Amino acid sequence: QKPIFILAIESSCDDTAAAVMQNDKVLSNIVAQQAIHEQYGGVVPELASRAHQQNIVPVIDVALKKANVTKDQLSAIAFTQGPGLMGSLLVGSSFAKSMAMSLDIPIIAVNHMHAHILAHFIDEEGFDKPEFPFLALTISGGHTQIVKVSSFFDMEIIGETTDDAVGEAFDKSAKILGLPYPGGPLVDKYAQLGNPKAYKFTKPKMPNLDFSFSGLKTQILYFIQNNVKENPNFIDENRNDICASIQNIIIEILMEKLKLAVQQTGIKQIAIGGGVSANSGIRNTLKEAEKKYGWKTFIPKFEYTTDNAAMIGIVGYQRFLENKFNDASVVSKARIDF
Ligand code: KG4
Ligand code: ZN
């Protein structure tokens, strides 16, 4: 059977990404990160769209060259429809539409959140694929969701954050500790050297499977302020223990909801995705849960967990097989109902 080649484009936030897929295999996966936002301590939408505009052609060029695929070989172009920053999404979708028009091939508009979940179906040696139905825990700087996944195209959000995302909880805590943005990986690094039981923070009381992280941020802020008042070197002297305790409470919050989700659905396969799934504490806790609760957990290859285009490409491939294409009039959406 003739192979299907899909060019995938992801431009929902601050990374310009392109990938080329041959069926469910990744031939190239290129991400141009926008360092500009570091100095502002967060993503600046205007600067993000401008950088996408600058990066998109070279990134796609590199992706095609690295994959050793020519434009004429492409079967379809998949791109992120949303959710995300409107100015950033528009760059990717307009480019995808024009390129597809000139090549006379179909377009596939992909929901970024579906893509984070279906990244688990990329064919990659040493990585198992979950079986339907499974639960997906999507944790990143922009999202925190528990999703019941019944098939490639049938997903239901059963829990999500009502305020900050988990990644924001990590990044904002890091900021309080004077760490540079994004601070999540640094909290993880110091946490590995500290005592997770050193300081006690309380879990928010949230009903059902929903999350809240903004109260935790305030709790940490007051905790640090009060201690620094008494000892100006409090952070420097206790950084590892503080980070370990913050990470510990975040993991406890996630695990509490996951356990409840397993109880409510009877599903014991858990697939995690999003940048925060890089966290060593979360990974270890999930591995322990396999033994402790008889769960089976799935953590994709790191380059497919943070924002990337290969995850858009795998959805493109599944949609191609089903002939689920989009009309050229499809529009970008800052928010998408699942
Ligand atoms: O998926 P991602 O690259 O971008 C989106 O937000 O969509 O996720 C980035 C988030 C940031 O908040 C970053 O601090 C967090 O993931 N992160 C981590 C770790 N690595 C990345 N948080 C905790 N521990 C880590 N090791
Ligand atoms: Zn994302």
C-alpha cells in the first residue's frame, strides 16, 4: 500500500513546530523555541505571532529536508486549529491552507488537546500504546485535564482545572522563589535533593474531578513571605526542601483526582501528556501506582509530550485514514469545546 505522508504544523502558543509523518512514524519533528519570552516571565502574544511569521517557512523547510520528503509527495497538511493564542494559530492555519491549495491536497484541522492525548499512538520503539478506553491526564503550562478516551475521535473531559494549570502552579511557585521562567524544570531539579515532607501545604477542597491551583500559589506566597521576614536567607538555606514540598503537594493533588477517576470509571489505564509529564516526581509516583493499584501507565517519549508537531501529525494520519478532512473555510479557534 502507498505510504501516506503528512506535513503537520503546530503554532498554538510560543513554539513554531513542523513534522513530517510517514503513516504513524515520525520522519522529522522540528521545534523552534522562542527565547524572547524568557525576559518577560511569560508568553507575550504579539511577540509570539511575529516570531511564528518569521520561523514558519524555515521550520517547514528543515522538516521536509530532514524527512527527505518533497512537497509533491505530501498527501495532506495537518495544522492546529486551537485552542491557543489567536494570532499564533492564524499564522499556522493560513500557511497550511495556502500550501495545501497550491499542492492541491486536503487539509486537516486538529484540536491541540486531542493531539496531546493521541501522541501516544505515534509508532516509536520501546513505547507501548494504550488500549481504548483509557484515561488521559494532560498537564502543561496551559492545560490540566482528565479525559476519558473511548476511541480516536471519541473523548470526554471528566475533570479540569477551574483556574491555573499545573504548569502555572510550578512556574508561579518558582517565580516566588526567585527562579527564572519557566521554573517547572528547576523546581523538579531542586526537589530531587530535598525532603518532600519538610513543609506542609494543604490541598484545595474541589468537588468531583476538578482541580484548582490558584489557592496553592497564594499559600506558598504567604509561607515564603512569613519565613523570609524572620530569616532573610530562608529560601537560599532551604531551597531543596521547599521545592520538594511544593512538588509533593502538587503530586498529591493530581493523584487524588486520578484515583477518584479510576474509581468512577473503572478504567485503570492512564496515559499522561503535556510538558509537566517530564516531572521526575510525577513519573516515579505513576510507576509506583502500577504496583500499588494495578494501573498501567503510559508516558510518551519526551519530545512528544511538550508542544510539538508530530502529535498533530498522528491525528492527521488517523483522520486521513477516515477521510475526515476540512473545508478551506475552517477557522482558528482560541477556545474549543472538546
Ligand atoms: O507542554 P508545554 O511544553 O507547553 C504548554 O504549556 O503547552 O508545557 C510547559 C510547562 C511549563 O509550565 C513548564 O514549567 C512545565 O511544563 N515543565 C515542568 C517540567 N518540565 C516542564 N514542570 C515540572 N517539572 C518538570 N520537569
Ligand atoms: Zn500544549
